[in-house]
Amino acid sequence: MFLPKYPDSPTPPSVYPHTVADQMPARRPAPQISVSTGAVAAVLVGGVVLTAFLAAVAVAAVSVAVAAVVLRSLLRDQHRRR
């Protein structure tokens, strides 16, 4: 009868009053960048073609250099025989 009545789920009183802070300004959404499969395929095909082209140029340059060395040695041998 003289016992105090307690709430069912006691919560301690807050020491600091709850104040609503200023809300952050709304951020602009970043633009969505979508990469299509066609663009990826085009970049891959372009890379393969450019790599093959550079490889062909390198092989041609090496073959020209070898041919120049062979011709030079043949011409030098011919000049020595005279």
C-alpha cells in the first residue's frame, strides 16, 4: 500500500536536454555513369588491334635491321675481295 509505483521499463532521465541539431544541407546526387557492354567491347577490340599493330611494326623493324646487317656484311666482303 505504501510502496512506490515504478514504471514497467524504467529509463533514467536525460542529463542533457535533447536539442535537434541543424540538419546537414542536402547533397547533390552524383551523376550515374553507366558503361555499356558495347563500349567495353570497343575498348577491348581497339586495344587488341593496337597491340597487334605495334607488334607488326616491331617485327618489321627487326627484320629490316637484320636485312641491313646482312647486306652490310655482304657489301663489306665484296669490297675486300677487290
